[in-house]
Amino acid sequence: MIRLECDYTQGAVPEIIKRLAETNLEMTPGYGEDCYYASAADKIRGEINMPEADVHFLVGGTQTNMLFISSVLRPHQGVMCAHTGHINAHETGAVEATGHKVITIASDDGTINAQQVREILDAHYADASHEHIVQPAMVYISFPTENGTLYSKAQLTELSALCRERDIPLYLDGARLGYGLMSEECDLTICDIAKFCDAFYIGGTKVGALFGEALVITNSKYTKDFRYIEKQKGAMLAKGRLLGLQFDTLFTDSLYYKISSHATSLAMKIRKAFQSKDIELYFDSPTNQQFPCLTDEQMAKLGEEFAYCYWCKSGDKHVVRFCTSWATKEEDVDKLIEAIERL
Amino acid sequence: MIRLECDYTQGAVPEIIKRLAETNLEMTPGYGEDCYYASAADKIRGEINMPEADVHFLVGGTQTNMLFISSVLRPHQGVMCAHTGHINAHETGAVEATGHKVITIASDDGTINAQQVREILDAHYADASHEHIVQPAMVYISFPTENGTLYSKAQLTELSALCRERDIPLYLDGARLGYGLMSEECDLTICDIAKFCDAFYIGGTKVGALFGEALVITNSKYTKDFRYIEKQKGAMLAKGRLLGLQFDTLFTDSLYYKISSHATSLAMKIRKAFQSKDIELYFDSPTNQQFPCLTDEQMAKLGEEFAYCYWCKSGDKHVVRFCTSWATKEEDVDKLIEAIERL
Amino acid sequence: MIRLECDYTQGAVPEIIKRLAETNLEMTPGYGEDCYYASAADKIRGEINMPEADVHFLVGGTQTNMLFISSVLRPHQGVMCAHTGHINAHETGAVEATGHKVITIASDDGTINAQQVREILDAHYADASHEHIVQPAMVYISFPTENGTLYSKAQLTELSALCRERDIPLYLDGARLGYGLMSEECDLTICDIAKFCDAFYIGGTKVGALFGEALVITNSKYTKDFRYIEKQKGAMLAKGRLLGLQFDTLFTDSLYYKISSHATSLAMKIRKAFQSKDIELYFDSPTNQQFPCLTDEQMAKLGEEFAYCYWCKSGDKHVVRFCTSWATKEEDVDKLIEAIERL
Amino acid sequence: MIRLECDYTQGAVPEIIKRLAETNLEMTPGYGEDCYYASAADKIRGEINMPEADVHFLVGGTQTNMLFISSVLRPHQGVMCAHTGHINAHETGAVEATGHKVITIASDDGTINAQQVREILDAHYADASHEHIVQPAMVYISFPTENGTLYSKAQLTELSALCRERDIPLYLDGARLGYGLMSEECDLTICDIAKFCDAFYIGGTKVGALFGEALVITNSKYTKDFRYIEKQKGAMLAKGRLLGLQFDTLFTDSLYYKISSHATSLAMKIRKAFQSKDIELYFDSPTNQQFPCLTDEQMAKLGEEFAYCYWCKSGDKHVVRFCTSWATKEEDVDKLIEAIERL
């Protein structure tokens, strides 16, 4: 069985395992005050060309989202996001558990646009009784989205301009950031992301690390006392070195981009294979997740050799997800392509 | 510089690093549904001889405390603990952030006793306006305490009996559990802990693991839906295998006990060295943390070669902490002892 | 200007003012332990024929909703409701502020049905990763709804049966309960409400009182320690007598029903007037709120003499709301009818 | 039985009842947007000579404390107060329920001083791991304290200066403000309170109103969006007129001060009576609460005719509380004094 159902089934790039072993008995201060943590943060600041950016390494994505959002919002404020957004759909109400409503925006492909956000803001403040309604006060987007789709530079520019005009932070969930940036259809760089957003995170768990996400707060208005919040929510890893070392490795010699590119290009081969067979793709994803619409028979057939993830029904077809990752073997993808061709 | 200031400066026992490397590219399901997680949980259930116990592997101690406490208490309830208890003193209000008051009990050595808890409960329910006061509804203890001290079997028996009589859970923070259990002065086994408490955790971060704590809920009344809580608080590690594998290793061939015993016996050598020099020990600790009261001069002298942790002032002396761990080298301890002898 | 924009512009029925004055200098115990509070609770228990029901008098509706919901749900649980439900739309995230997600159900008229709730529950538990999603664990309905519509006995029976089958509480917001019960189209009695729901509240603020809502918890599973929650959320009125006395008055000689009937029958006159002019009613409301769709001109014309509440646009028309209440004068309604006829 | 156990057993000053009756059927906008609310706020702004102050009328004290504190603090921050402070001792953890720790300061008489606050702040920031500890970020004091004692102008000046130096708000709970201001021993005016504090509330529930507290936020840094917070916590009274009208009445012709003075001077007569009999007063209270230390016999004797409140044991004596209020009759106090003399 070749497993392609998700992008976090395996450990980490060998470089990370090697360095973990090598440094295992080094004595370092705890809680993110070691040299590896500092070095990794520096590399990320260099990468985005923002020497003042605030970088925190956290363990997981839900944690990162919950921390940043609850650190910034006041009690009566909520965060806008696509109804498919991870914070709305798959984090067991982590944001609400910190007291804040997730204000959903309908979305076909997982993205939202400036116009939708503007309408919510305008409607809110136009309402004479707006104090009876949660105040929309942050925008959350995912890049790539949960459906594998991307924002273009034009879209992000517009969203960012609106947020700045209205003085609300724009936060980007980059659980699969690398897979987005390395897509051929992506016209954004990590510097653009850093420039357009007030905060974003660079996903490690799904992109080469054992675990870990790098939260980058680029707007200094939102950095104050973040380490207290980190500790309070149980997110400050005692041996912060483990996080620092992983991101230090990923951001040495462009490793993060190389492994991301590997995954994305394999996904594009899968995409083409489906397209060649005239099998519809439910979302038009240029990244590492592909969502073909299969008949019962096709689904069964592919299921004999490949593990995929069931997504939803679409008419009389079934949408399933195939994922590639930094660790996916080209030969496995080739086998899948052959199987698709045989359908 | 020989670093003895805390017990989480180094990585993990080599067996763990070895297995991490070996299994790195294995594909396993996420979120704690893999075979290593299951195996580790089984071993712990075997260890405490409770085949029905609920075991969850979490990343850190603050997280574990906050999760269990907030999962069990209703909004108007609080948790009793020594004023020195970690949840009261060093977790940035993580418990309060979930809505619950920490009800403190004065303590000289870090332990609390059944009589103190009984008085709080009796006073609460005797007060005609008790609905205006947070309801004391759980007992939190640390073993060993933050001061290195231990509960005796008699003390724990009494505390447990009271809690059961009043139907409130007894929860034990075992961040350094191994170092307590392996103390020569300890008359409790892990089975006793499991039997007397409704839930407890087996610390990994400070005892041999890279990170990780094993929460064991022995009273089935408190297990329902715990995984939802785990996900909501950002505590469900995507690659749960990493936690499972670590605890599986620690609970193979009694490794957890062996490495704990190593640390505790080295600490006893340090303790004796101070006692031989008539240097007072601020807490009477039979575990891996030692708290000598030093003069300015002694402190400076030892500081030339050894890193310790400053604790507090005591009269004109300074209390500092020396910690041993699973990774402490006997030769380093011998050097410290020589230095103590030369004071 | 005749004001018909909402149902809480005026004080209380004269009987209440009279008794407040008469008892003003009586000395009574605080916090709901006085004889008026007890008497009112008894009358309500008698009214619903449930001698064991738990009755609490609270100050307002948002408070009542937030208290009951947060008292019952565990941290990972959410409450289902129509997207138009007051807790979702007009309480500034009060429920989320206690940590719980509001799980919305699309609704045309403000009601939801058993089938919709069943689908959410089934989908939740069918999802292999349901622990990543807020657990749907309570149903909130309003009666009448925010749009003036009602549940039939058949609908409520079915909803209640489903909730009991799945062991989740059914909670009814009765801010305008009287106006619903006294509608000619209503086939439910207050005893039915009490029997089918696990908890509900009888609105006073909009129905004859200066302020106050009577929360009735009929399922003993949800009553424990409620007074603690009340105090904690700042909802325990020091002079509870003020609430007791008001509800005691309202539930003497069927006053609550009489004044409700007055408002509803006046609303029916308004409804007929609009229908006679072939002016569409946006919601088919048999209760005290009426929602005509007006042209710009009609809206302006009526606005000269009458205050109404703007609701929303509908095509090229405007939906506005006219409300009657216990205090509305028949002559004012007659003037409105004349004005409608002149449109 | 003459009841002197607390100061909220009776209704309101007759002027309030009269105006409630007179205005009962007036139609006013809801939620604090009526003319009475505006007028009352204006009078209070005039009273403190701060035309820009933000005034909100709320229903009760616990609610007011919880609202202001949770509106201002960020998640990792706590509020310092005397261990006897109402928010710590008698509000069922309302502050913790909004996520914030109450950081207690030991106090003999209910007051705290600048030195104690300075020590907490200094110790916090001196601690290298202060991010592991709740950040002390607000000071809460009561005036009069729960024990009837007062801050002098010198004490308040010093506390205020410290808070401003460290940029943390000073908040004063004035549940019994009038009884403090009208004490002969008080050297503070309401203008001083307004000037030295960043926010405070003027208690109505215990001082002449049916219910209600006037929160006055004098530092504009803490006023933003407060009405959202009010609505979210269920504290925005639909018929805000009821609150406005009460405070408008209390602040017309100095009524608030006159009725406060009445209570305080009666309490002074009681105080002297106890002193004349050499009965120790547990707290040296110059306000409306008196705390004599009685023998079993004395307690029983007085209990035959008078209701008091039991406070605590003190050696072999019992501390009880006698309260006067705006409604206490001089003849009742005279009867108490005779009884004391007969002891």
C-alpha cells in the first residue's frame, strides 16, 4: 500500500535527524533561549529581509493560530475567515475557547477576497446596534488554502490594503506554505507574504520537520508580551532547541524550498494524469493536494494499491484527496500515474 | 562550566534518538492513532496494572495540567494546591486562562495534607453564602514537589481517602515522577500513585525524553471526550508517533526507572557532601533537586565552575538549586563534591 | 410620533409599579432568598405543573442564554441554532466569550427542524476525525423566533424526541414567550414547552416587567450548582425581591397571558391591514412583530407618524418591523391601520 | 426584629420610586440611549468635574468589576488586590472566569499600599523567568474596604503615583462609596477619587438605589468599545432608563451624599456605644459597617432583638457586623444603643 492520504505521515528530512542526534547531549538553556533557536530566527528574518520581525517557534498549527489570534483580539472582537478555514472547521473550536467568534465568509475554493471583507466591515459599522454584534477585527487566510488553492499577488495586495486602511491585522496560516510558494502558479514570494501580512506562520510539521511552526510577527504592534501568551497556553517547549534546530536546518541552503518544490512537482504530475483521463478535479489546486472526482469503481480500483483521503460527495462521484510531501517517492507517484492511466 | 541548574538542558536517552532515526520514514497515521502510541499506552497500563486506564501523550507539563483541570472542572469550580504548586506559581495563569481559580494552601515544603483540604471544604460548605465563593473541587499535588520533597504513602492514602469521601478528583503532577519513585525515602510505587489518584502524569521532558508527558486517567469518570479537549487546546501532536515511541522506549526494560535512579543517587551524593560541611539544606529533599543555603562567598566559589539556579534569600544566606538528571555524569558530580569539600 | 419600533420602550404593568412602591421599605434577605422570589417560583412551577422544576430569575436575555449554555456545556461542545438565532446574531458573542462555538443552521423563517439537527449530529459522528470538530451538544431555539414565527406542537415534539434520543438538551429562548403562546395560531401551551424542553425562559423585559427573565430548568440533570454560575457571571441581583415581585405579579390572575394576548391581537389587526392592501409580509408572523415589505414612498409616508424598525432590503422594497407590546394602545394601532389604508 | 445585617435589604429612596412611577409609560430608546441615562451621566461628569469622563450604568458590583477588568487586561495579565478584596473573596471567581488571575496581597484591614504593589512589580520584572508568571497589570482597591476602612488622601496619592509611573490602571470599587466619602475621617472627595483612579464605580445598590452602579472611566485609554463588552457580558440593560433615572435622582440636590451621611453618622453612634462599653471593634471602621467582638452571651443577647451578620471568630470572641444604610431609622439605632448599654 502506497500512502498518499496526507502530508504528515513521516518524520523529518534526514538532515534534521542527523543534527538532533549530534547535538543530543549538548547543554542548552530552556524555553527558546538557546543558540539554535536564535540562529533559526535570524535566518528567517534574513529570508524575509525584516531584521526586526518577531519569530516564535511553536509546536503545532492549531496552537499557533489560537495563540496569535487570542493574543491580539480584545474580548468583543472576532476573526473573519472562509467557512472552510482551518480555525473554523478543524480545530475543535480552539479560537472560540479563547472567547472569540469566528466570523465565516462563504467560499467556493477556500479563498476570500477584499470585497467580502469590506462588506462585513461596512455592514457592521452601518448597523446602529453594532455593539450587539461581534466586532470583525482580524482576517485569517490560509496559503495554500485547505483546498490547495492559492491567492495571487493581486488578491493579497488588495486584501492587505483593505486591512491596513481599516486597521485590522491580516494573519496568514502557512501550514503548507512551502508547497504554495513553490507552485509554478504562485506569483508571491515569502517576502511578499511578510510584507502584506501582519503575521504568518511557516509550517514545519507538513514540510520537512518532525513538528513545529515558525510564527513570524512582522507588525510590531502585535508582538508585545507574546512569550507570556506562549507559556500560558502551554506552547513554550522546554527544550526549545528542538524547534530552533529544525528550522535552522530547513532554512539552511534553501532546503525548505527544495523539499517543497519536490512535493509540488510530483503533485503536478498526478494532476496531469487525472486531466489526461478527463477526470475532473474538484478544486483547481496547483499545490501538493489534488482532489479528483472519482466514480465508485475508480475509487475502488485506486484503493487497492493507494491510500487516499475521502473528502466529500459531488453528484454521483466521490471527491478524494491525494497528497504529496517532501518525503514522497517519485517511483510511488509513477505507480499512481500508471494506475490512473489504467482506469 | 558544568551545568547543574536544571534537569531539561539535554536531549533524550540514546535509545530514543536511535529509534527516531530508524523509524523516521515509516508512514503512520497521525494524531495518536499509530502503533507506537498504542504500544506505549499499553506498556503504561501494564506498569500500573490497570488495563482500563486512559493514557494520553502530551507535549509539556503546563499543557497537561491545563488540559486535565479544564476538562474536569465546571465553570464555578477551582483547584486547590500548595501556594508553591507549579500551576499557581509558574504557568502564567494557564489554569485561570481556562476560567478556574487556583485556591492556594500555605505550605512550608511544597506538600499539602488532608487536614488542610478538609478545612477548606468544611469552611466552604459551612458558609451560608458559599455560592459567592469559588467551589473547591479538585486537589492538585506535585510528586516530587517543586521543592524536591515527597508525599509518604500514609499522607497520600489520607489525601486520597478524603478526596473520595468528598467526591473530588485528586490529580498528581509527576513532571519528575521517576526521580521521586526512585528515591530511597519513597515508600510509594507507581501502582500506588495510580490507585490513590484519579489522574496523574508521568514526566518525560525532565526524565529521559526529548519532550512529552504521559497523562494517565485512572478514574473513568474523567475520561470522556478527552481527545476533543486535547485538539482544542492545541495539544494533539500531528505526528503522535514521536510521543508514543519515546514512552514506549522509556517503559521498555524499566529504562525510566533506571535513568531516574541514576539521577537520584547522584543527588544523594551531593546532599551528603553539603551535610558533611554542615551546610544547611533549605528543603529536606530526597530527590534530584538539592537546595543548599550558601554564603555569598560559597556561592561565588561554586559559581566559578558550576551553573546552578538561584532560588531565594534566607536570612543572610542564599538558597540555590543543584539538579541532577538522567544525563548527569558521575564525574561531574564528583567534581562538585570536591568543590564543596574545599569550601 | 407613535412608537412601534420595539417592545421594550416602556416600563412595567401598573400592578408591578404599585407593588414595588408598597414593598419598598420592607426588609428582605438578598440574592433571591426572599419570600417574593419564592412565591413567584412557586407560581411558575404551578403554572407548568412541575413541582420540582428549578426556577431562577435573571435580569436580561443575553445573560440568561449565556448562563444556561455555559453552565451545561463542556469546553469542546457547541450549541446549534438557526443562523438568525439571537445568540448567534445579536449578543456580541456572549456564548463564544464563555468558550463555546455557536453552530449555525440555515433558516428561512427563524425555525430549525429535527432533520437539520439530525444531519449535523450524524455527520459529526460519522466523521473519522470528529475530535477535530466542535461537538454539537445542545439545541437552542427561540419561541417566537426573532422573526415572529412559531414552532408547531408537531415540530417541537419531533425536535424534543430527537434531542432526548441523542441525550442533548433542548433549550428555548422565550424572550417573547407570552406573545407566542397567546397567538391564535399557537397550538402549544406553557406546559408543553416545559415538557418538551430541558430548560426555557419566560421573558419579562418585553412582556410586562421593568426587566427580568424567569429561567426554568425542567431537567434535573442541568440544575446542579446553578446559583454559583449566576453569581460568577454577575447575574445574581442583590435585591432579588425586585425580580420575584415582578414575576409574582405577572403570574397572578393570568396577568402574563392577558397582557400578551392584548399585544398579539393588536398585531393581528396590523397584519390584516397590510394584507388588505396587498402589501407583502416578509415573514408570516402570527405574533406581536410584523414585517411588511414597503416601497420607498410607503416607508416615508408611514414614517411621518410612526416609529418602526428597519430590518433589511428585499428586492426594491424595504422590510421594516412594527411591534406591539403589553403597553400598546388600541387607538394608536387604529391610527396606524388608517394610515396603512391611506397608502 | 430590627435588621442591621446588611445594607441592601430595602428598596430605594422614595424619590426614585416616585419618578419610576411617573415615567413608567414614557417611551424611551433602549440600551442606555435615553435622555435619563444621558442626564445622569452628565450630572456625574459635572460632579467630578471631568466633562470627558466615560460613564456607564450597570446593574451590580460583581458585573461592574468583571467588565472593567476583563475589558482592560490582556490574557496573560492579572489584577492585584488585598486578599480580602471582593473580587478575590466573594465573586465566585468572576475575574478568573474571564481568564485572569487575582494576585493577592496580604492585608490586615482591607487596604493595600504602594510599597506592597511596588514589591510585586519589582519582583516580577526582576525574575528572569517572569514570562512564566502572571504579569501584574492592574490594581484593584475598595473604598471603603470590605472591612469598612478607608484610604487616606496620602495613601491614595502614593498608590496612584506608582500606578502611573508603571503605566498600570488603578481601579476603585465603590460599592459603598457614599458611606466612605461622608465619613468624618475621610479626607478625599469624589473629585480626588476621579483624579487618582483610572476608573471607579459609584455604588447605587447599597446606597439608595433599587440596583445599579455607575462605572466612571476617567482615563480615556480604557474607554474604547466598552459598550460591546457590556453587551457581551449580559450587562446592557434593555431599559437603560431605569438606571439613568435612579442615578439622575441620586445626583440631584446632593441626595447621594445626604443619604450616605445619614448612614455613616448612625454607624458612628453605634461605634461609640461599643467603645463606651469597652467592647473591642475588630476593624477600626469610620463608615457604615461596624465589627464588634462579642462574647457568646453578648452575641446571644443582642440577637434577641437585632439581626446582624456573623463575620469570624477572634480568640474566644465572635466578630459580627452591624450595618446601617440610607434607610436605617434613627430610632432603631437608638434601640440598639440601649441594648448595647445594657450588655
